[in-house]
Amino acid sequence: MIEEIGRTTEGDVMINVGPQHPATHGVLHLVITINGETIKKVEPHLGFIHRSIEKMCESLSYRQFIYVTSRMDYLSSHINNHACALCVEKGLQVEIPSRAQVIRVLMDELTRIASHELWWGAMAMDLGAFTPFFHAFRERESINDIMEETCGARLTMNYMVPGGVMQDIHPNFQRRVKDFIRLYKSKVNEYDELVTGNIIFQNRMKGVGYLSPEDAISYGCTGPPARGSGVSCDIRKLYPYEIYDQLEFDEILETGGDSFARYMVRVREMNQSIRIIEQLIDNIPEGDFQAKTKAVLKLPKGEFYQRVETARGEFGVYIVSEGGTTPYRIKFRSPGFSNLSALDHMVRGSKLGDLVAMMGTLDLVIPDIDR
Amino acid sequence: MFIVKYIKEVFSGLKSLAIGLRLTLYYFTHHKEIITQQYPDNRETLNLPERFKGEVVMLHDENNEHACTGCTACELACPNGTIKIITKFDIATDGKKKKALDKFVYHLELCTMCNLCIVACPTDAIKMAQTFEHSVYDRSELTKILNKPGSEIREGVE
Ligand code: SF4
Ligand code: SF4
């Protein structure tokens, strides 16, 4: 049986999952080869939501292109915007006021919690539990309300601009974030009660979808899928940007390498984000929220690269400038694309019913993969 | 031995199910903790934060005057070509020709609510409105002229 895996033989059936399927989190098309209930091969077909964002950016100025990146990984839009802003700042060589830095980190971490929160609900829904979804959305909603008050949007923020942030934080911001922390801490036990401690859930997660550290590295996995296999890859720790080197937080590593390890990484990461927010929320320095920049930004000739840690892994922005007002070429390194490539390896030989659960633990956001 | 293990598993599974269901039952009986909003029934009481980006509007005061000089800074800042500024020449009282705004054309269907035009405007003539129910029957209704008919530029705005 084992040597047949990955090869089509007589008796194999090819089935299509998606592009529009309730379990695929967006328009991802999987062509699955199965023998009985055993998966032999999974081929993801991409391109259903390709918007040619990289090409689009070449005709937009350095202020304008940032908003497009909110539409890639829409659950980490702040962090995507942050990467672009940092990359442009690298080229401009501007100093960002410390107030802006703190606000940016606060927003990033709130986004991370919101994203993991949504993933947690969707993950449980993939396994057939519907209630956790609403519990997760309750907490996520209060983050969205905070964002709405300060940035004016709930998903596609466009709040980080080269030089700082677009607007100062709302006067209510600190109070509401503290309210959220209190709410989160009172509700986080419910998560364990409802899902993590459930034996049925654990049996479906443990020992399924094993990804060894070597494979995680060779497939280019980053973020929770890699850290679930024990590969240390947190950009906030390894290549600190902004003020992450002054903050106290742990990089979450699990060694299981299975679906449950990836699950635990995200759940524990939320607590670390809360820890970061708690350190900063009372210490937002006074001052400007934006550095003075020219109305028309021009990057010097050269290449600039900036990577950040989004909720899904390493996100990179690569700008090639010819010295003009628009980039010559922009390349985004999106975490979802590399994580998806490990899916085939992960599911080979396991049962069809576990496929959706394994996809869930990769936390795929399809617009991020397709761009 | 296998049977015992199997039965044990079934019971521990049931137990953890019951723990989860206890929480569901708790919320079932505690309506106060439910935060679902009854939209659209709560339209009247719905309060959106003042920064909410719903649609670009032009501010007019009670004399039907606005602050837009027709400088096209917003048009240049917009990534999507949402704004089109059409200017005209006014004859001022001293007989000089002066550039002024004729029509501020705004294509709501192209707007991504990125706020860049608002930031770019030197005279704060435009702002974001908190509307969000934008559905219409025909897309031509989404193209709007933001300056009101007969409106003029406010005295002293350069
Ligand atoms: S909000 Fe953005 S997309 Fe909309 S008109 Fe202003 S600049 Fe253009
Ligand atoms: S709205 Fe503001 S930026 Fe746009 S043309 Fe008028 S004055 Fe200029």
C-alpha cells in the first residue's frame, strides 16, 4: 500500500474539492486521488482569486500600494501594511516616532489575536462543531470594534503609512483594549472547555497530519505550522523589527508536529500577544504619530526587503526601485503559499475525513496564496 | 481488554461532550450575555464610530459653501481613479479669471475607502461619512457629484 502512495493505479478515484466548497475557506480547488478512503495525492489548483496584485503595485505610488496589501491576507491586514510601510521607510531612511512604533506593535498584536480567534472558530467548524465559531467571533468582534474606532475599518485598514500611522489613536483606545484583555481572560477558559479538552477533538487531531521539522524547513513552512514541528522561525525574535527586541514574550514551540501541535501553538500564541499588549498599553509615549515625509515619496535606486511575522508566518516585501515614484517591481512572499505546499506531503496516506482538519491547521487564507 | 478500553473511551468522550454542552446550555439560559445585534431592526440606535470609512462626502455649511479649491490633490492621491475633478474659470469681482471647482465626480463603485484622499486634501473639504448601505438597483446611481448644485467656495479658502 505504502509504495503506491503518490502514484495512480487501478481502482483510484480522483475527486474535486472546491473551488466552492464550504470547507475550503475561500476558493481553493483540490484534486484528490483516493483509494478507498486513503488519500494518495492532493493537488491544489490555484488562481481562482488571482488579482495580479504585484503587477498592480507597479503602477501605484509608494503611498498608494499599501492599501492593496490589506486585500491579500485580509485577516492580518495591519501586519501586511506594516511590512510595506517598513520597507518603504528603509528606502527613505526616516526615523519613526516612538509613539507610532508602539501603536503599530499594539495593532499588530491585536490583529494576531483576532486572526487566531477566527481560525480557532473555523478550525472547530471544520471538525463539525458549530458553537465555538460564535464564541470566537464574540471576542474577535470586540477587537474589530476597537479597530473600527481608531482606523475606521474592520478588515481592510490601510492604517500604517510610510512614516507612522495615518491617524492618532482614538481617546477610547486604551480603555477599550483593557476591557478586551479583561474579557479575553475571563473567556479563555471556555476555549479549553469547549474544544481543547474535548476527547473527540483530541483524537481527531493527535497523531494526524505529521510534518517533520526537516520537511517543514524544506517546504518553506513558517509560522505556526513550522513552530508546531519545533522549528524556531518567529521573525519577531530572529530578526526583530520595530520595538520587538525590547519586549518580553516567548516564541511558542511545540514538538509534536501533528495537527494538535499546530493547534496548540496558535492557542498559546494568543496569550503571548496579550502579554505584549499588556506591556505596552499603559506605556504609549507622547509625541507625534507620524514622521514628516514628503508629499511625493521617491525611493533611491536599489533593492529593499523587509520581513515580518504575520498571524500565518513570514511575510516579506521586496521592492526594486529605479529611483522613481513607483516601484519597478514588487514581490510579496506570502506565508500561506509555502504552507499550502506542505499539504500534499502531510495528508498522503491519511483518511479523507482528516483532510479538512489538516487544512484547517494550516490556517489558509486563499487571497494571500493567490494574490 | 480492548472492550474495556473502548467503553472507557466512549464514556470519556461523552463526559467531555457534556462539559462542552454545559457551556452551551449556560448561554442558552443567560440571554443577557448574548451580544448579537438585531440589524436591521436596530437601525435607529446603530452608532458607528466617527472615523468609520463609509463613503466620501463634501462638507457644506449653511450658506451652501464648501472648501474645495479644485486643486486635484485628492484625485492624484487616489489609487483607483475614483475621483474626477472638473474645474471651471470664475470671473472674480476684479475681473480676473480664477480656477474653481465645477464638478467633484465621485465613483463610489471604485472606491476602496482607503482614506488617502482625505489625508491629501489641504483644506479639509472632504471627509468620510458613516453610511454603509450602498446597494442600488443600477450602477449609474453610484456615480455621484459631491458638490451640491449652486454651491460655491467659502470666502477666504485658498
Ligand atoms: S477613499 Fe481611497 S479609493 Fe476612495 S476616493 Fe479616497 S483615495 Fe480614492
Ligand atoms: S477636495 Fe481637497 S484635495 Fe480635492 S480638489 Fe478639493 S481642495 Fe483639492
